[in-house]
Amino acid sequence: MQIITTKAELERSVQACKMKGQTVGLVPTMGALHEGHASLVRRCVSENDVTVVSVFVNPTQFNNKEDLLKYPRSLERDAELLESIGAHFVFAPEPEEMYNAEEMNKPFQFDFNGLDQVMEGKMRPGHFNGVVQVVSRLFYLVKPDRAYFGEKDFQQLAIIHFMVERSALAGTFGNLQIIGCPIVRELSGLALSSRNERLSAGEKQTALNISKTLFASLNWAKQPNASVHDVQQRVIDDINAVPGLEVEYYEIVDQATLLPTDTFRNAIGCVTVYCGPVRLIDNIKYD
Ligand code: PAF
């Protein structure tokens, strides 16, 4: 496995593989890797000749400086894990390698047809512009056949699908396939997240109530005459009733449009909860 820190070397190395007719898969990450990332990388390794994993804490997608500073970084440990599961290239650039000063400071603007105006996008203005800024740059550099993203960030996945479909009209990313992979959970149900590293043992115990409530809501939704509004409110009330947890939003939306829905058909519930100072997200599909 090779660790690459410059765009030029990344392009050269991937190009050499493509010249041999090899297929290339990309797994974009911000590092602090856990079993959820590992599942994406394993799938990528099994479906492509060459696997590139980017490890880059992208400053342009953080609208909170403190969150950026506190984001866990562990490149050495990440590289060991990636090597053990068969990745071929790790791309770990410095921010200055990815962006010039103007790109770093001037918000990137992209039209997501409203997909970024709800939930995470509403709470973190500019976040998805930053995500797409870095992801599209990675796509241009690697030109992968397939790219893998976790469904825990469901809105991010929907926006990346939209961006690629829209660009496909212009042929920008060729036949790039975006592959969404299921959430990986601890046995307790807690969704794996790099942010879990910032939870104390007690907070981690408290955080279990998030997935527990989401799973319980699947049964509430199956009751005769269950309404989306009532299930949504009960999830919010039950999580807020746990000392140490505070819901920022819980919205049951259509999986395609991300707009509020009044039916459970094709619906997903997306939640963001503060567990002490740590902001956690999770989701559950009702259909
Ligand atoms: O999901 C993430 O970790 C990040 O948003 C991504 C896709 C790697 C872009 O920085």
C-alpha cells in the first residue's frame, strides 16, 4: 500500500493502473476510521482491481471552527487498518495541497435543487457545498469507476447522487457509479461514528437510547392508524426524556426528495442528537 500526499502523484499512480486496464474504486473519508469505513473499503476491494482511500479532514465542510479542531486525526492507525484490509493507495493531502487560499475562504456554491435546505443542510449552512467541493475534486483526480459512501450520512449520499446524475448529463464523471452502503452498528445498536471517540463511557451508554428509540419507532409506525406526525413527535419526546440527550431535529422524509412526507412508504427518519457536547446523527428506514 502506498501513501500519497500530492495530487500529481495520485493522478500519476491511478493513471498507471488504468493504463493496465484495471478498474478503480474510491472511498472518501475524513480518517479516524472505524468498522463502518472498513466495511466500505472491503466492499470496494472486492468490486474493483484498485482501491483508493482518501483520508482528509476537509476544512471547507466545517461551519464550526471548534468542531474542525476537535475532529479526531489518526493517520498512522488508519493506514495500518487500510493496509490490513487490502487498500492500494491512501491519499492524505494537507489542506494547502487541495485548495488555494481563495478556494479555502470563498464558499463554493452549488445548486442542489433544495436537497441541502433541510435537516443537516439547514443546521449547517454551507456544509454540503464543502462536501461536494472536496468529493468532486477527488472524482476529477481519481476518475473512479465506483465510489462508496455510508448511508449513515443519508442526506450527503442523496446530494452526491444528485451531483453525479446532474454531471452525468454533461459526461463529467463518465460512468461513475455511486454506491451507498448500510450503517454499521455496535452490538448495542449505536451507529459507528468517528465522533463516538469523543464520548465518555457514560455518554456512550446514554447515546444507546438514540438507536433504541429509532428501532422502537419501527413498531410504532406499524400500529393501525399510526401517523407520521405522531411517530416523529414520540421519537423526539422519548429521546429528549433521557438526561444528557437533546434532539436537534428528527424528520421523517421521503428518501428521494428529502421532503417531509405523511406516509411511511419510502420514508426515512433522520435524527441529530447532542449527547453532551458531541453531535451524533443516525437514521432509520420505515420502508
Ligand atoms: O462523510 C465524510 O466523511 C465526508 O463528508 C467526506 C465524504 C469524506 C467528504 O469530506
